[in-house]
Amino acid sequence: MLKGTAASPGYAIGKALVLRNEAIKIEKETVANVEEEKERFSSALKKSKEEIIKIREKALVNLGESKAAIFDAHLMILEDPELIKTIHQKIENNYNATFALKETADEFIAIFEGMDNEYMKERAADIRDVTDRILRNLTGQKATDLSLLDEEVIIVAHDLTPSETATMDKDKILGFITNIGGRTSHTAIMARTLEIPAVVGLNNATSVINDGDFIILDGETGKIDINPSQDQIEEYKRLKDAYEKERKDLEAMRGKASITKDGRQVELGGNIGTPEDINGLLRNDAEGVGLFRTEFLYMNRNTMPTEEEQFSAYKKVLEAMNPKPVVIRTLDIGGDKNLPYLKIDEEMNPFLGYRAIRLCLKENKIFKDQLRAMLRASIYGNLKIMFPMISNLKELLEAKKVLQEVMEELNQEGIRFSDDIEVGIMIEVPSAAIISDMLAKHVDFFSIGTNDLIQYTCAVDRMNEKIHDLYQPFHPAVLRLIQMVIENGHKEGIWVGMCGESAGDQRLIPIFLGMGLDEFSMSPISILPARKLISSLSYEEWKKHAENMLSLSTSEEIIEYVDRLKLNA
Ligand code: PEP
Ligand code: MG
């Protein structure tokens, strides 16, 4: 039995698929039979081509034409006569196909990377991708392709990249298990968005679990049973049935207001990453989108999304939710979310580095294109714009200035946009929380990003499972900051929401409710349970409890206080 962090609720029972995508080993060898080696290379090419065609079909269905087009570029590289000719020449000089391919690919990549033209530069990543696939087919060191699964499996991996989770075949994946990460790592957030049970931060899952092992994944407690007994399987099947029944019962909360016993109404929104996530919002009766993480539109591709592509993504979400509010956050790249084609220098501390608004204020075109797309889409619904990672007032004023410029440009071009767009910021850096009284004078709303606020307040990397115990959502310092932000926002008459993972936590919701939080935005799967919980609470009582809790000195004492109340309820 293994124990990790329960990251996405529910149970999965099934076969493990362990991802071990290690680097390919390439040796330089001399081959005697040139024709045979050429033949080996051709059949690896053919196999790679078949795979790419299949992935393209999948991508078209799951992700749409624009993302599927990446694979057209891959097919073109695969058939490039110049590339194939160079490799053949090397084989004719008695080199093995693997080495010939790798050396040729490296030469081509260097040429493309050295070009002035941005578009051509980006082709280097495509060449790398395609040659990696051919190399794996040549050496038999297969990378598991999550978009091409033929049976239902539980994925076991060191971690999953956002691009892996975006292209994978969701119908075939029963659950995720990863070595690293906590509740707020992107694999965990993605698992909840996809409503797939997950346990993360297991350290050694990929070495302890073997391919094909029968696994029970308990997304409620974080337990993993490997090759369990028949009795255990039966027990878990019962738990799984009970969980599914409970989810069904929650249907009764659909269409209801999120209101306490004594009449305080709040708004329960959903967090999304792509327009496809709208289904989850509608299924779970979200009252709006409290956070649209737009960086997912930029990931899993080789070029920047165009203004037009972004416009159509934002329009889709705004239209689907209209008249409910949709908070679209400007690009929050950096930290653990990387864009290979942006070529950001490697940093010692990416979470403290060149990311989010810091990057957008420097990369003016990226920022302006995105704001233009948002503004143009604003006439299709109720748009609110949010800036991430604000750490001082100057940054906020600069970001607002760029927005103003974009508005003026659109006006000059005679392009319409809504004249009623709220502009807000994430409060996720302690410095912003501390000066929230001043920041509040310049915005229409705050949304507290607890995922980062906790990591920066406690100085604990949110991805590092070794220090997971120190990542404390109940830390008195974190709760005091949150309380301060809510109070400062209200003093200036603006609404205060929260879009970090704490907003969907059953033990924290009552505390934030008592502190006066106006809006909670969470993984859609948590919305109906949150509504049920809120409808059982008294705001006036929790106001007092929240006050009492702020005088406690440790996380443990605060958790104990909450749990005691729950027991007595
Ligand atoms: C947060 O930091 O709480 C947040 C919602 O943003 P992200 O998880 O995307 O960093
Ligand atoms: Mg954040």
C-alpha cells in the first residue's frame, strides 16, 4: 500500500500503465549492410507516419483544427526530401540509422534555431518532436502516447505535463498517480477539471508499481493498493458505488442559489483552462467562471496563438455563460508552466522569476494581442479582466495603461467592445495582500490566489512533496492575510473572490464565508458539494468562528477547531 496526497476525488480500480519516458540512448556504430539499415530506417519512418496520422485525427476531435494542424507540419518534416537524403548519405557512409538520424536532426535544428525569422525558429521544436518519434520507433524505446490508448488504464507517471493532459484520451483514463506534486500542482488541478480521480506526490510510484499491476486508487484518502485481495476489491467497489450515488444526490443542488441558512448569498464559480471545460461548468451548475487560466491556450503548440484564435476561444466561453460573469486572466506563464517557443532563459527560481504580468509588461505584443482578443470578445457576454501576480501598485497601473491603450486603438479602428468591463487583480503575492487597501482603490475586484499566496507566505514550493507538510492552507499567517484582503476590498466597496484551490475546500469554505468572501471559484467538480455545505451553515455563527480562529497560533489548532464544530453539527 502507498499513501500520497488525495488530489482529485473519486475511486479508480483497474490496470496500471507506468510511463517511463527516459532519454533515448544513441551509440555511433558502423554497419556492414547498408541496404538493410536503410530498410530499417524506412520502416521506422512509415510507423511514425501512421502514428502521427492517428494523433492528428484524435487532436481534431478533441482539440479542434488549429491544434490538429501542428501534426500536418510534423508530417511534412517526416517526408522532407532534404532530411531523408542527408540521412541516407550518412547510412551509405556505414553509419547506423539511429546515429545518422540524430546527427542530421541536430544539424537541421541548429540551422532553424539560428534563423532570424521567429516562425522558422519555432520549426526547430517540430523537428525535435518528429525525430524523437522516429528514434523511438528505430530503437524500440517507445514513449507511451496518451492520445493512443486501446484500453482503460490508471496512469502512473513521475508527473504529467500540461500538454500530455491536453492530448490524452480522457475516456480511457481511469485515474492518475504521480511521484511529485501537491493539491495545487497542475496535474492535480487538471485531474479535477477532467473529473478523473488522482493521487499525487507518492515519491516512488513509478518504481514500486509495475506495468499491468492491478491498482485501487482512492482519491479521497490518497491511498493506493497494488494487486489487492478480492475482499479489498469488493470493499472498494462498494465505496465507489457509494461515491457515485452521493454525486447523483448532489444533483438536487442544481439550480439552487448558494445561500446560507440565515440568508447570506455568495457566488460559486468554476475554474477553467480551455473552452472545452465549459461542459464541466454546465454539468456542475457553475454561477460563472471565476478564473479562466488562459495559458492553456498557449501550451501544447509550437507558436503563439493568434489574436483571432484567442478571440474565438474567449467568445465561446462568454457566449456559453452569458449573462453569467467570466473572469479571464491574462497570460500567467512561467513558474511550472513553460512555453518552449518563448525561449525564456533558465532561472534559479522560476516561481519567483520572469513570469505572468512581469513578462506581459515586457512582451508588449503578446500582452496587447491578448487584451485585444478579450475586448473584442467582450460584446458576447459578461467579461471581467484579471491580472495575475501583481506585487506592487506600479505594475497594476502599467497593466491598466496598456489596457487603456488597446481600448483606444480599437476605438480608432472602429472595433466595438463592451463599455462595462470590470478590471481586477489576483492577490497571490504577500506584498499585494499587505497593500491591498491601496490596490483596492484602482480595481473593481480582487480574487485571492491561495495556491501561490500560501507558497510565497510560507516560503514553500507548491510542487515540492518533501516539504508538503509546510504548505499550510490553514496557516494563521495565510488566514490573516486573507481576512485583511477581504476587509480592505470591502472598505473600498469592491467584491472579493478567491480562485485558489482553498476556495473549494470543505473545511476552509466556512471560514472564508465567515470572513465575508463574496465569490468562490473552484474546480467545477467541487461546486455542488460547496453549495450543499453553504446551505447548511449560518453566516453569523461563522463570522464569530472566523474571528476566534484568527487568534489561534497554529494550523493544527485551527483545523482542530473546524473539525470539532463539524463533529458537533
Ligand atoms: C493561485 O495561485 O491560487 C491561482 C489560482 O493561480 P495558479 O494556480 O494558476 O497559479
Ligand atoms: Mg497563481
